[in-house]
Amino acid sequence: MPGDDGPVLGGAVEEGTPIPAAVVAVAAGGVVRPVWRNAFGGLTFELVGAPDRRFLKWAPAGSGLDLAAEAARLAWAAPFTAVPAVLNQGGDGAGSWLLTAGLPGRNAVEARWLADPGRAVQAVGAGLRALHDALPVASCPFSWSVADRLAAAAAAGGDGVDFVDADVALHVTVVAAAHNPVLDGLFAEFVPVLRRGLAELVDLLGLRAADPNHGDAAHAALVDAVAAGDGERAGDILRAELDETLTRLRAPAA
């Protein structure tokens, strides 16, 4: 959700936002209170009135949000620091969900802290510092390095939705390689619209039907350029890809 002062990666849920059917089912008649929306369409709800405080994350299908992987990371971190305990997880054709126990604390986007952002930011920073100090980083089994994300995106392959998701993941990682948090935030805002647009473009131009390996060579060259730190070469490759796409779009219908 873009803000007046620049890109925002998440925030309070707008009034009237529909509650996914899976969330209603998990709540089993309890009161569901929306508390957070992220830039990829994922929603977090507090289940009000339960014997213990509980939160339910929901990620729409195709958002790229992997709640199963998040559950695995929480389970790994639990012996070392305070993290939400995973209570259950599941999904359906519309999306996936993750149910966790709540931790003591208040929401950072409540009016109280929006009115005092300096203290809120300091508290978040202190919490992140404590988290990194507590976790055994050297033995962490998870990676978010540019090289590993590029490899995962290149290996995803597939047709249709898989092809689009792999393409988006690759370009998200290329943007991350710039190490520019402002650019990261801007691109994150565009990802949901970008994904829908790419899916329509692939279907409109029949890219995969005509060539199941469409774009492989250019994307491999882009990965090589980024890995080599050759920004000029990477820019040339991207411009050539955009020019080819525009040429296809402008071509008379067969």
C-alpha cells in the first residue's frame, strides 16, 4: 500500500476488507479482527475471545508468500528466542494459512504508536538486534542470499503460473542485488500487479505455446551479469527484453 511519503510494505487493514473463507472456518464461530495487510495481499487476523491469544496469517494463492516455510523457520528459532508457537497450518485453492499463539505486546500500527513513531522504531530495532544476537547464525539452515535466490528462481521453471512466479521471483532477486531498500520497497509494491500483468501477457502473446523455453537464454545471461557485478550488461539485457516484448505487442494480430 503506497503512502503519502513513499512506499509502504504493509499496514492496517482497510475497513470492509473481506475475510477469507478459510479464516472464518479456522475461527470456528469466534470473532475475527483484521490487524495487518502486507504488500503481497497477505492478511493477519487476531482470533478474539479464544482462551489464549491467537493470530492467523492468510496468504492468497499466487502471492509468493510461503507460510509453510515460515512455520519451519519459527520451529527452528523457538529453542533460542521467543517466537510465536505454531498451532496449525493448512490451505485450499484460494490460499494458505498459519495459526500461531500470540506473544505479549501491542501492535506497532495502533494509534498509540503511530503517534509516537520514534519510540516504536527504537523498540522494533532493539527487538531485531536481540533476535539476531540470540540465534545461532552460523548453523542457520535457511538462506536469503542473492546467489541462492537466483538459483531457486532459475530452477523453478514450469508453465503458466509456475513460469510467471519464477520470472517474478527472479526479478525480485535482481532488484535485491542492488542493495537499495527504497528500490526494494518500490518493487514490492508493484509485485502483485506485475504478476497479474505477466500472466495476462504470457497468455495474450502465447509465449510458452510458441517456445516452452522462451526467455531462458536472456534470463540466464541476466543472472550471469548480476553475479559478475556488470550493471551495464544487465541493463542492456533488460532493455533488449523490453524492446522485444513491445515489438510483439505492436505486431498486427495474425
